[in-house]
Amino acid sequence: MLTIEWSATEGWQAPLIKPFGNMSLHPACSSLHYGVQLFEGLKAYRGDDNRLRLFRPMLNMNRMSKSARRACLPPSLGVKKPGHALLYVILCQAGSYFNNEAEALSLWADPKYTRAWEGGTGDCKMGGNYGCSLLAQYEAVDYGCQQVLWLYGEDHQITEAGTMNIFLHWINEIGEEELATPPLDGIILPGVTRQSILELTRKWDEFQVTERYLTMSQLCSALKQQRVREMFGSGTACMICPIGHIVYQGENLHIPCQDKNTQLTSRIAKELTDIQYGRIHSDWTFLV
Ligand SMILES: *Cc1c(COP(=O)(O)O)cnc(C)c1O
């Protein structure tokens, strides 16, 4: 095998020809060159009682199984079963959880890049979905934003923010208070946090909670008419993250973030962390 290492400080090194020995990941494996691979991400939370809890781990396991079927990896439903597969788990210390003082996110929205498409793999956690999103992510940073707001279709549907699901809390077109997130139509990753927020807020029964399409033009007119209350992203990494600005078609759209004390974002974050850290009992946690 010929190898050439590269590093930011030293650049390309001299090529080396050497046997590849007994690496556990064969350099010719299809995970590396065809991207036949998938991943999952979940956290264990050390509670106030010092015990460790997983948050709804079966949802991750079911999603992993779905991604595996899409990638023709075991457990697969037939077709061409691979001869070998490697499942590995990496444990790392995650950063601090929801930071109430965190600055709201800025997003860059340009329809020239598409994260996922109908008939594709956007609803699975497959590696190929992420590598191809990096160029757009770098471009967002060039525009002074932190993440990409992924749009879809001619009507510029709002789909996801970076690798987070997205929620809009607003007064909708027919004057109802609504918490809305795009439906799981194949291009949205079915987030565990997304599902939990939907179930939690539906249980409150205080406003409409809807899975529906949201377009940039609907958002822009709602902003003009001051019908937007808050927008936020959700995912295991950040849990819930308020959105402050969207750069779209040369305009910097300001998204209101309600007062910290009335924020829906803070209220949801508190309810979820109370569960995750064992402050309130819930069958959503799993002691380990
Ligand atoms: C992982 C992920 C999410 C969030 O899913 P959670 O299960 O809530 O962590 C959202 N969007 C994308 C594209 C993701 O990869």
C-alpha cells in the first residue's frame, strides 16, 4: 500500500510503500471508498444523583437499524448481504449541555446547495450525507454565519439547520399560535430531540403543534408582520439552540428571540434536562 500523509503544518510528506498489516479496517473496505457506512450519536447524562442515564436509546437503535437497511448493511432485509461489517463505539466526553446564555445562531440560506432530496438518504444517518455538506458549511462561515439553513425545492422550503432539525414558533397564516417543524417526508432526519419536543409540547396542549411545510416566503412575510416568536434548532449535541439571524438573498433577516424568561426554547430545554439529569422521573430515561 502506498501512503502519503498530509498535515496543515507540514503539508504532504514523502510517499511510503508498506504492507497494510493487520489493520482492523481494511483500507479497501467499501466504507472508505463507496461510503457504505452509517453512524449514530447519543449521550449518557450524569444526573444530580450521580447515576448515568441514556435518553430514549431505543429510538437511536431503531434509526440505526433503518439506516443499516438503506445502506444494505446488517441487520439487512436481504438483497446483497455484505461478507463483513464492523460496528464500533467511540466514547468521548461531550461538551456542556444547553447553555442558557448561548448566543443565538446565525444561518446562511442559499438554495444552490441541497442537503437531501426525494428518494435519497437524508432521513438516514449515513456518512455520505455529511461529507458533501462541508463545502456549504465553509461558505456559510465566509458569509459570517455559523451554519447552513438547508432549503429544498423551487419554493425554498425550510428543512434543517446544519445537522439540526428546525422549529418555528409563530402565529401562522390563519392566526393560530403554532409550533411547526417540517414533516418526515424522506428529506428530514428523524431526530430523537425533534420527536421528544413534539411529544412534550403536544402534551402541554397550549398551542398547535404541527408537522408541516414551511417556506422562506412564508417566513419572510411572517417576519414583516411580526408573527414570528422564535426559531430554534434541535439535536442531541446542542439539544435546543435559538436562531437569531438568517442571511437570505442578500438580506440579513432578524429572528426575534423572546425574553429569556418567556422563551419557549428555555422552557423546553428545562423540561428535557430535568428528564435527562434525573430531576424528574420519566420512562424516557434508561439507567446504565
Ligand atoms: C443527528 C441529526 C439530527 C438530530 O437528531 P437527534 O436524534 O435529535 O440528535 C438532525 N438533523 C441531522 C441532519 C442529523 O444528522
